[in-house]
Amino acid sequence: MSPSKPPFDLSVLSTLAMKGALDEAAPGLRVQFHATQALLKSIAAGEGADVVILTSEGIDQLSREGKVIGASCVELGSSGVGLAVRAGAPKPNIGSLSAFKDALLSAGSVAHSRQGWSGIYFAQLLERLGIADQLKKRVIVEKGPVGAAIARGEAELGAQLLCELAPVPGIDIVGPLPDEVQKSVVFAAAVMSGSSKRAAAQAFLDFLGTAAVQAAMRRNRFIPARRSPRRPG
């Protein structure tokens, strides 16, 4: 059941990591979803919003630059990287590092994003494992969820954060990467300094910490951070 929510007349810039949870918990919210690096570039070019949701490093950068209100910054949670196939397709064994490498090398094509955190990490992982040049075909997704490319049949196997794969229709999640090569990323949010709706923006950040919204996060493979209740004033 979707959590009840107060009306939020706000604009939000958000990493794709929160798409599943926000679509479920706050339908109708005006959100522009993109990779963290792409959003940082657009913000540097002058784009603004009331709330921004990025990796914690991205929020820290904006705080240093004075583009978000430092006191409003809040950690939302984290997610690890996983693999997915088209819905109904056989799921390869990725339960060990050896099986994971074999699955990548056996796949007709492997996809990852160019700008997203998981895409950058996965590209580095392929190099570290020494198999980057041994893949049969590598599909680089420039924009949008990797899962969408898998659902369209553009790639047989795709890597992205589990929370970004979870809301995409037409795919099946194989599972998380093996522990030896798994890596999680932490996400955070803040009120943007240029917002004219600071009170409403802060109320929205408080809403993201409610039990109902955190349940929506869990359903979308996003592990919520523990948050202490805000104190008045």
C-alpha cells in the first residue's frame, strides 16, 4: 500500500536511485531523474530546484559550494550493485566471483551506464578483473536506467544499483554482485539554497524519513538510513 502523503508543491532533482521509492511514495511530485554526475553538471550550469537528492559525496560538494543549505543535509540510505536480465530469460549463476566472471564472459552483451555511479564503478571493476576487453559486446547506456535497455532487448545482462533496477518493468533481477566485488553507495538529500519554499522542502525531507516511505525504499532495494526525529527549532 502506498503511504499517504501531504501535497508537495516542489521541484526535485534526484538521482535515479530514488525513482522507485519516490514514484511509489510521492506520485505526482515534480522530479527530474538523472545520474549524479549529470545533475551536478546541470546545477553547475545554473539549474536549480527546491530539493536535490544525490550521492552523499555529491551533496557534500554542493554544500561546500554553498548551493545547498548545509544544516538541511540528511542521509537517506544506500544500495549495492546488482545484475539483471530481460524478464523470463535464464538467470546466470553469480554466486561466486568465478561464476560472476563466467556469466559476464558468456553473455552475448553486457550493459552499464556511462555517467551513473554504478556504471563508473562497474567499468572500473571490469578493468580490475581483467575482462573489459574480453566481453562479447559492451553496451554503454548514456541516459536512463540500464534496466530499460535490458527490457528492450538491447543487452542480455546489465549492471546497475539494485534500487535503480527494482522499479524497471520487463526485467528480472539476478541478484547482487558477489561480496568480494560488491560496493554500496550512500545517498543524501538537501534543500537547495535558491529555493523559495524552504519550509516545504524541509517538510519533504522529513517525510522521506517516515516509516511508510522507508518501507517503500526497502521494497525498491534501497536500504534506509536510521534517522533521528528532528527537534523543533
